[in-house]
Amino acid sequence: MRETFQNDFEPLAKLYAGRLYDDPMIFKCNRQNYPDLPEWLRFTQRHPYDNGFLYGTPTSPGKSIIEVYAVNKRSYETTRQIFVIKIVAEKLLPYQAEFFIKLREIEKVLPPPVQDEIKQDLQKLWDTEALEIINMTNAIDRGGRVPLPLAGHFEGVYVKVASEQYFSDCLRRAMTPEYQRQCTAGAKVKIPGGCNFCSIPSNCISWCKIELFDLTKQEPAPPAPTMGSGILEAGGDFEPPESPPSRDFFPDYIVTVIVPLILAIILCLLLAYIMYGRREGVGKRNARTNQIQLYHHHTIHGNTDELRDMSGNRGVPPPLSTTPMFNSRTGERAPPSPLRSDSPSVPLILAQHDPYSDTLPRK
């Protein structure tokens, strides 16, 4: 596909310049007058420098017109080509088999030389030359997991072949119950004796994922339903019931109304008990609190109220609590101190001036 479109982008480069560019390209494929490809046709391209492949197996005869748009990532030119795929009805080969190749990816098996290598190995396995590849599918499209982007991890490919000759002895031995039990157990199974025809390691099949299809034993498809006239047969007039049957709504009422109401009442009672019955109370709290902490708490409230009153009138004297050498318990001033009033070492209250004085309230 790349070679075809490269000639469209540079038609005179090879003729006059003597060189052919290898430009990166991306392809967009769709069915003509449709946004996507037919359901049986797929397109794959890993990298702009890789070739693109359209692959698939048609399911019914007909004609499909495919539009392919190519964008040159070097010169940003765009070209279009139309492919007409004519599908004719052919007789299906009666014996088909599907193999899973674990160490391959779909774009690596689509080139004809690789298909010939796989076909030669399967011909030896089937013991016949009359073998045709009828389908190739990416394992991810069949529900497989996306592999890690590491060396040695591949997506896997399903290859389906068909022939007019019956299955070989190697294929039949792979479908025996004993061999299938070994595959189900998860143990490493051995290839049946004399059946290893894998010439290239990357083309080796997984023996536990072989499926055989014998179309000669399949049941014929059921006949299509016959189309009627669309008119109902005469069966008399419809007679509706006189009254609908009675129904008891009391269980529905209990479930819808009574049960939520009971739950709401229980929750309200529980909340009321937590809010009112479990409260500690001011008396219990004060009894458990240290007297020094309580006194300090009360003085904070008193000083706050005093400062709040002063904020409304600037002509009042300074509060006693801010006066140096003031005893907050008795309201008396301490005698003059030989220390300077502006010294930072002057104590603010009597308790700081005399550490042995008792400033706690007494009853």
C-alpha cells in the first residue's frame, strides 16, 4: 500500500531525480458513503513508516467500494484511491481448523511470504497440499489482553484454514479427552509424537487452542418464517372484565408509611437523649475543674466585659486590671516601689511582686 501511494506523491522523483522517497504516511479507510469499514474488513498500521493492511473474510456475496486516504507526513499532501472488492459466492470447504500462534502479531503475518511459511507448516500437520488460509484475526479482537510493551510479549494471531480432506491423525489426537484434560489442568503439555512440523519458532502453534470445525455434521439452518397477510383471524369481539380484581394495599401502606415513621420516631428519641440526657451540666463541670483555672476563666470574662464597656466611652479612667501593682482580688494598690514605673521589670500584679501571697478567692 505504501509503494502505491508513494508514486502518487512523487510521480516524477524517480524518473528525473533518480530517487524514491520513503515518507511517513498514515491511512484512513472507510466504505464509500459510510463512516467506517464493513464489519468483516479491518485495517491495521502500527507506525507511519510501516505498511498498512486491509484484511478480513467476507460473510456474504456482494460488492464493497473502499476509499483509502493517504496523508504524507513529510509534505502533508493527501491523496485518495478507491478499491472495489467483488465478493462471489463459493462453496465452503467442509473441514476447517483454527490455530493460535502466540509469538506473532497480525501485521507480521499478513505479508504473503509469512503466510506461505505458516501454510507450509500447516500442510505438513494436516498431511495435505490442498489447504487454504481463509481467515486471520488479531487475538485482541477476540478478547485477548494487550501485552506489555516489552521484548518477548506479543498479541497473538488466530489463523483459520480449511480443506476438503478430513483432519489428520495429529489433529484428532489433540482433541482427545485426555489431551484436553492436560490443557485444562494448566500443565505444560507435550506435542503428540511425530506432529512437530514447526520450522520457524515464531510460527509454532499453541496445541491447547486448536479448534476443529466439521461442516458436514452441522445442523441445517432453520427455515425462514413465512410472512402472513397481517390480518388477525376472526376470534370474536373482545370482552373486557366488568371490574378489576380487588387488591389489598395494607401491606404496601405498612412498608411505605408505618415503617419509615417508626424509624423516624426512634431516631428522634435517640437524638433527644444524646442532646439532653447525656449533657454534663455546668455544676458538674465546675466541680471537676481546678479552682485556679475557674478563677482565671472568670477574670477573663470580667476583663472582656470591662474592655467592651470602655470601647463606647473614651473618657473613662483606665481599667484597674491594667494598672501596675493592682491586686485584682482586693482592689487595693500596692505601696510605692523603689523601682521605676517605666521599668520592664515592674510586676503587674501583687502576686508577681510577692510570690508567697495568696490571691485565690476564699469563702
